[in-house]
Amino acid sequence: MSSPLISKEVTHLAKFRVTRLQYLFVFLSLLALIGVGVTTLAESRSSVSRAQVLSDVETPAASIIFTQRETLVYATRLAQWSTGGTSRREVQIARSLLAQRLAVIDSSGESMGSRANSQYWKALRDSDAIIARAPMGLLPENLHRAVNAKISPVIDSIVAEARDLVVSYQRSVDKDLAENARKSAQNNQRVVLFFYIFLFFGGIFLVSNALTNFKSYRRARRILEAEQKRLEETIAALRETQSVVTKLQELDQVKDSFISTVNHELRTPLTSIMGYIELMRNQRTPESQQNDKYLDVLERNAQILLNLVESMLTLSKIDSPSVGNLDSRVDIGAVLDSALFVLQPALLAKKIELNIERYDSALLSVRGDEGQLSQVLLNIIANAIKFSHEGSPIKIALTAVSRNNRPYVLVSVTDHGIGIPEEDQNQLFTRFFRGKNAISAQFPGTGLGLSIANILVENHGGEISLSSIVGRGSTFTIALPAFPDEEELLIAARRVGVLERSIARLKGAENKDLKALTHEIGGAIGFYGFESEGQDLLKISRAMDSETPENFSRSRRSLEDILTRLESYLKALSEA
């Protein structure tokens, strides 16, 4: 398993995990907790209701007690009157007080008279009738026995009914209190039940979740231990690989030294062979003329071998860690003139018509190594000469262009030779590769020239592009970064600092300062090569002439987009 997948799995296992069943336990626990809350709220309301009942009972109870007291006073006055102990007026006063008490309305909205039953009212009416027929003042002694016989049952009835009024009300109150107590007990039972349910499912969730996460922990630990072991094995393998790489580097140095030595040893006899071939051509005799064709073969093959030696030596230098000084100011026009001077014999031999277009030489300076750039032009132009038909033209153009706000110098070489098949163009810059039509036409070559040129151009931060049609010719275009002038060097040196300060100020800007700040920074960063972002900031500044919340919101969104772009530029410049 790869490291990213292991990291992902360990991260997944390290997370707090809850299974579907555990989610069900949590849900049931929450329902139970909600039940506890609901029943507790109901019990609270029930307590308020019981308190209200007790409050409601208190006033009627007091009224009933007072009514009973007045009833007893009235019964006592009746008993005293029937035996001559008090006057009829005293009895009537007691009866009036009792009537007033019976007419009092308590907090429940009922009068004491409405609570009394019909027997109570009948006894009062009977007593009123007896009092009404009796003489004023004290009851005469001769009437004591007769009146007492009539009034005694009435008094007993009044007293009994007054006692029943109290007992009946007490029973009613006791019934209400008992009902409230029953409901309170039921609510308490529900609270306890829901609480036990919450504890039950909550406990199951905690235990099961602890087991689940403990299993995940143990699995993650096993994975980490296995990964630790794999890392140790990888480190050991890397150390072994490093040892192999060191040996390969040593072998590569030996190879470079061997190639350099072999090239030197080959170049010396090849140069001698070329010299003797030229000497034999100069010492012409009638007998030697018939050997000219042999000398041509010798010279051509010796030249091929010499070119191969030179290419191998160039590749060896390119592959070495040090590839020369690439920061010098190089006049690409002068390099081109030098290359054409070297290639003049080949141009004359094939009667090539050369057409050169160049712009102001002050704009055609590049940053790089003159020797390597000379090698690039020699290889590209030599190929154009080699594959051109005799007497056909070759056009070379030098132009200055801008790419991604950076100046470049383009060198294009156009021939009207055999062209390159489309299926070969992607592999044309591969080492030792040669096009099918070049091989079939038996053009000499090693397949290294374009590969060397491409590597050298890429080392200079440029690129080579190709367009070709078989039978009509090819165009190779070399794009090289131009050497910056003093102003550009100053701008480049300050660009990162300006960008950092601008980003920091824009991020910390308040709404009231945003209009002036975007106007100021928009003009500044445009000068340092960020024209598009500068224009966008100026648009924000102009849009904020109307200071409305919608404008500020829209401007803030636009500013966030600009800041994202500026931060990406800053990252790229810092890495460069």
C-alpha cells in the first residue's frame, strides 16, 4: 500500500468513529433526555397547580369556619332565648350576622349560602318562623316548654348541617389533593423511567463506542508499526541506492574522462588523415586523378567520424554538472555572423541563397553563454544547409517579442529542403534519432545535432519549436529570454518587495481607505509588470465613488480574486 493511501487510512482510523447502531443509541438517549425534560416541566406545572389549589382552598376554608362559628352562635342564641336567657332581639341580631356571612362570596366565586344544602336552609327557615311568631323581648316563662319543644329539633338540625358543611368541603379538598398527589406521583415515575432509559442507552453507547474506537486505535497502531518497518526498510534501500548512485557517479566521471581521452586520441589521427587527403589532392598527377573518387569517400567518412567525435564530446560537456556561465550578455546577431562565417564553405558548395532579416541589434541581446549559443546556431543552420536542395534559399530572421510580460529574442531558420515527416517530428530532438526520409536519402549524420541544440536552449530557459511539410521544407524557431536592460533589472529587483507590501496593505485595508488604496496600488503594480491586476484595482477604485453596502461587498469580492492572483505571482517569483 502506498504512503498516501496509508496516511489516508490512518487519518480515517484516527477520527472519532460512531457506527449506525451507536447513532441509534444516541438518538434513543436524546429521546429519553427530552422525555425527562418534558415530564419535569409537566411536574413543575403540576406543582404550580397544587400550590394554586392550596391557595384556593385557604379562603373558602376560612369562610366556612366563620360560617360555622356564626351558625353555632345563632344556635346558642336560639337555645338561650327558648329558656328565657336572652331577648328575641339578640337572636335576630345573630340571625342577621349569619345571613351576612352566608352572603359572602369567596375567591372561588361562590357564596357560603350556595355551599349549604337544602336541609340547612330549611332549618333556618323553621327557626325564622318560630322567632317571627314569638313576642318581643324575653320569652315568657309559660311559653318556655312549648317553644323549647319546637326549637330544639331545629337547633339540632342547624348544628348538624353546619358540621356537615365543613365535613363535605374537607372531603372535596382531600379529593383534589389526592388527585394532584396521584398525578405528581405519575409524573415522578415518568421522570425516573426516562432517566433510567437515558442512562441505559447512554451507557450502551459509551461502552460500544469505546470498544469501536479502541479497535480503530489498535488497527491504526498495527498499520503505523508496519509503516515504520517499511520506512526502515526503505531507508536501508535508499542508503544502498545512494551507494549505487555514488558508484554510478564515479563511473560517469570515468566515462566522461574516457570519452574525452578517446575523442582526443581519435581526433588526432582523423586530423592527420584529413591533412593527408588534402595533401594528396594538391599533388595531382595523371595517375592520381583516377583515385579522386576514393579520396572523396575517405574524406566524407573521415568528416562524418570527426563530426561524431565532436558531438560526443559536446554531449559529455552538456551532461556534466557545470554547463558554463549562462548570465553573460550575448549579442545574438554577432553569434549568427560568426556561425555563418564558419558555414560559408558549405553555403558556397551548395550555392545556397541566404536571406537574413534582423531588427535593431540593441534589442537582440540575450542572457547566456556565447559558445553554447554558437553551437546551437551552427547545428540548426548546418542541418538547413544539409537538407536543402542545391541553389534553394534559406531565410534567417531575428526578432524581439514579448511573452507573459517578459522580453524574448526569436531566431527562425527556414529552409526549402526535404522536410520532416509528421510522425517523426515528436522524436526529432531525441539523441541518435534520424528521420526516415533522411535515412532513405542517405544523408550523412549522427542524430545528435538537434538533441544537443535542444538541450543547450533549454539550459538557457528557452525552447525550440518546429513546423515542417515533407517536400516543402522546415522552419526551426529558437526562443531565448532577452537580456534585461538596467531599468528592467531594477524593476525585477524590486518586484517581490513591492508585491509583498501591496498584498499586506490590501489585506489590512478598511472600507473607508479602500478607494484611495486601490487607486494608489493599482498604478504602482502596473509599472512593475502586473498591468491586468493594476487595471482591475483602478476599476475597483472608480466603482467605489458610490459608497453603498452593495458596492463595498462587490468590491471586496473582486479584491479577493485579485489578491489570489497576486499571491500566486509572488509564490512563482519567490520560487524562481
